[in-house]
Amino acid sequence: MELKELYKKFDRDVEKRSRLLRLLLSIDQFFNVLIWNGSQDQTISGHIGRKISEGRALWVEKFICKLLRKLESKHCLKSRGE
């Protein structure tokens, strides 16, 4: 990705999401690294969604996604790309 395109992506993200939402997202990513040893660029639900689609999720991870479904239908599967 070209540097100018990357900067545009960052600017769009700042415009699209509030400061609070971006802070919560970074906290989510922090705990994905700390607890799940996942990527720093992925949320917990995205990490678990990927494990579910690969058939590697633990029961507790499936339970977390079941709880998140109350907020958004298929949240973990939709979050795989974030």
C-alpha cells in the first residue's frame, strides 16, 4: 500500500469513528494480544471469529461470541476482517 493511501485510510478512520470508539478498539486489541496472544491489529471477536470458522475455537470462545450475538448478529464472524 502506498504511503499516501495509508494516510488517507488513517484519516477516514478518524472521521468515521469517535475518539471513544477508537480508544475502546485499541483496548480490545491490547487484550487480544495479552490474553489470546493474537495480532495487535485484530480485536478479540475477530480473533475468535477466525478460530470458529477454522473449527479451532474453545467452548469459552464460542460462549463469548454467543454473548456478543445479543449486541450484533454474527458479530464474531463479521469482525474477522477488522
